[in-house]
Amino acid sequence: MSGVLRRLAVSGAGILGSTFFVFALLRVLPGDLATAKLGTDATPEALQRLRSEYGLDKPLFTQYVQWLGNAMRGDFGSSLMSGSDVGSDIVSRLDVTLPLIVASSLLAVMAALWLGQRSALQRSNWKSVVLTLASQIGLAIPIVVLGIVAVVIFAVWLRILPAGGFPVDGWRATGSAIRSLVLPVAVLSLSQAAMLTRFARSEALDFIASDTYRTARATGMTKPQSISTARRLLLVPVLGVLALQISTLIVGAVVVENVFALPGLGAMLVRDIAARDYLKVQGSLLVVTTIVFTVQFATGVLQERLDPRRRTT
Amino acid sequence: MKRSPSLVAGVVIIGALSGMAFLGNIWTPYDPTTVNSTNVFDPFSWQHLLGTDQLGRDVLSILMAGSRTSLAAAAAAVIIAMALGLSVGILAATVSRRADDFITATLAIGLAFPALLVALILAATYGPSTEIAIVAIGLATSTSVALVTRSEARRILGTSYVIAARYAGANTTEVIRRHVLRNLLPSITVQASGVASIAIAAEATLSYLGLGTTPPHPSWGRMLASTQQYILVTPLLPLWPALVIALAIYGCNLLGDGLREYFDPTLT
């Protein structure tokens, strides 16, 4: 149990450290929030009023603690540009981003396990050539290129999936919501699966060389049956890599949401960065870091549950 | 020594693209920024080999002009990453165990920040520009360069010829210059091509998102973004920059694989 507590402490410290870093970075700018909102020709009095309204005249650390305390209670402040509530903006955007990330990771892990086992068993036929080529493509080609090529093939030439967008009714229009997420999830999971498959394959190759595999074969199991006894053994390192890659996955989601015009957190983040809406950027990045550390915490705990050998360390 | 096919293919692809960038710097078939509303979305023709875009600009000319931005940005990012990574890596290899542990731990944290994330944060702070993108990509990729360099340099410092040189009276600077740097060369070239492939992808993605190269400068990523809205009219238009970006990255990867085989023939 103390292991879980220690992990929790590490994740908490990670969230605090990285959000403070982003907070400080956004504050040490030459032009501060007040000038960003009012413009450079604002009167000094107006700037001063806005600064004290947002608490910008207080020391940096006090500002951070105040902001974080409010954020914990769900108050992320309001947008500098539109005046809308940042917290509810983020929550409404997560409706798209969370399903996108969760579905892509699940698909990527399942594909990696299956393909890793498969390609470890068949090392020298055309299937393995196709698999290696596919993983090379997934590793080499950036998501934005992959996404646009996918749009051209599936939305323009074959006309079987939408080129982008999300139904205005959101998840109430379940069918079209799912349809509009098919290509984004496929693109995002392909780029992840390419990485994960390599690890799954090398773990599977190790397993094939082990006594356990030989014993399983000796009891009369077929090759695929024997290798499937190692499913847990393969899942643990793949989850570890996924946890390490989670920030890459989220950046990938940012790109995918922009390519497919999905109203998600990543698309909003890019727009806010371009518009220099600092409070919203801060809020979004807090949520993103929390997701990253939560996933790493959860995979750590899951790995310990799946593999008893990890519990003592 | 037999040259590996990856090396040849990589050199040919990267050479051709760099040639295109150099040529695009001094000559393009048409001015890449000239708008011509009478012939928008022209298909292939002898006048416009790859057709024209939504503003009637010659696609081949924009691609050529864009290759300069994209490749120069990648090259600059590689230089930053290698300079920073090499100095930190060699430093970590030569200082005391405790200082080394500290540097390594710090670098390991840095690994958790992918190039695009660093670039997003820096773009949020300083506003979008090619320079910020270059710095961000260089910074983010330098951590892995430093870690690899550190372990390589430690290995070299432990070899018998370095110990012999030390007994012969060579000081640390001399050892680093004459032995460590020279023996790091294979690892340096392989890593530089890896960084280049990451940098090309990151620059294209950032410019696509509007957080890298800003208008009116042509770049492959911006071409992708500006042609995507016409994807239903002319699906070929965004495919050109997509193809060139993929080709450049694949070329860098081939180059890296080829160099690895060239320096370490036991791999083949």
C-alpha cells in the first residue's frame, strides 16, 4: 500500500512542479496579462486596475497558490478574450478529447500485443514484411501528414467517412459522433501502435526463447496458444512504454483535433496560444499535465497488479 | 567496404531535397508569392508542372521555396541540439559521479517533454515564429543526444588507449579533443540524422498549426494547412507537401540507418 502512496506523492509533486513551471514562464513575459488584454496604448491607471483585479501585483508564488487553490475548486477564471468561464470551456472540450485519447490508447495497445505476437512467430514471410513496413511508416510519418492522407483516401476518394468536424449535438447524435471519430482514432493509434509493436515484438521474441514457452509447446499447445499464455507478461512492458509516451500521445491528439476540425481541448489550446489567451492556456495545460501524471500513476499501479514481481521494488 | 543501400538511398533523397532548397533560394519557375486569379486550381501542364493552388500560385515554386524554410529550420535545430547535447553529455562523462547523477536525472526528466510540447509552451510565451520553433525543437531533442553522448563518452574514457594517453601526460582537454570527440563521430552523425528527422516533422507540424513559420514565408507545413480546406476540390494539392515531408523524414531515417551500418559493419 505504501507503494501506491509513494506513487501518489510523486504524481502530485510532478503536477505541482510542471504547472508552476508553465505558470512562471507565462508570467516572466515582457508584456504581461494586462497589456495583452488592454493593448499597448492603455493608460497606466487602467493597467494598474486590471493588474490588481487579477492579482498580478502580488508576488509570483502567491499568485500561483491562489490560482491553483481556485482551480482545485473548479474556478479557472475567465477567458481574457471572450470572457467565458475557462473551467466550463475545458469540461465541454474534454467530451471529445477524452474519448479520442482513451480509444486510441486501447486500440494501440491491443493492436501492438496482437501484432507483436504475430510478427514474433512469423519472422520470414510476406506478412512480417508488410507489418515491418507498416510500423516503419507509422514511426516515420508525422501525424499531420498521416491525417491528411487519410482524409484524401477515406473522405475524398472512397467517400465512406467524414473529412472532419463533429456533430453540433455532440454525443446525443451518437452515430455521427462515432463516425467522425473513426479516422482521428485510427490515425492517432497507428502512430502509437507502431512504437508499441516494436516493444511487444521484442518481448514476445524473448518469451519464445524461454523455458516457459518450450514447456507450453511440449504440453501440446500450438504456437499461437503457447504465446498467448504470455499475454500478461507482454502487456506489462507495453503499458510502461505507453505511460512514457503519454505526453507524445496528447500532443498527437492536439494535432489530430486540428487536422480533423474536432472541437477538443487540443484545438482550443492551439487557438488560445495563437490568441495569447494566457489564463485559458494555463488552465488547459493544468488539465493536460494532470491527465499525463494520472495516466502514469494508474499504469504504475496496474503494472504492479499485473506483475507481482514489481510489488516489492 | 561495401556501402549499404540505405546509406545510398538516404544520401540521394537528402541530396536531392537540399539541391531543391538551394535552387529554390536563387531560382523558382515562378514567383512563389505571386497571386494569379485567372488560373486557380490548374491541373498539371507544361507551364505548371504540379499545377496551381487556390490563389493561382505555382505549386512547384512554393514547394521549392518552402523546402528552404523547412530544411534550414531543421538544420538549425540539429546544430542547437548537437552543440548542447554534446557539451552536456561530455561534461556529464568527465565530472564526478554525484554531479553526473544529477545531470542524468535532470536529463531524464527532460525526456518526458516531446519537441512539440516544448514548442507549444514556448510559442504560448513568445508568440509563434520560425526561430522559436527552432529553439524549442533543438532544446527538446538535445536531452536524448546528451544522454547517448554521456554513455558513449564514458565508455571511451574507460578504454585502454585513453588510460595510456593519460599516463603519457595528456590532460582532460587533450583527451577529449584527440580521443573522445573523434570516437564519438559515428554516434554524432547517426544522432544528427535522427534529430533532423524529428525536426522536419516538428517544424512542419508547428507551421501547420500556425505556431511555426508565419505568413507570407512559404513552408511545407503551411502549404498543408492552406490547401487542406480545398481538399474536396483538389485532393492532390495537399498531397504534394505531404509527400515531400514524408520523403524528407524517410530520407533522414534511411541516412541514419545507413550510417549506423557503415560505421558498424557487424550489424548487417
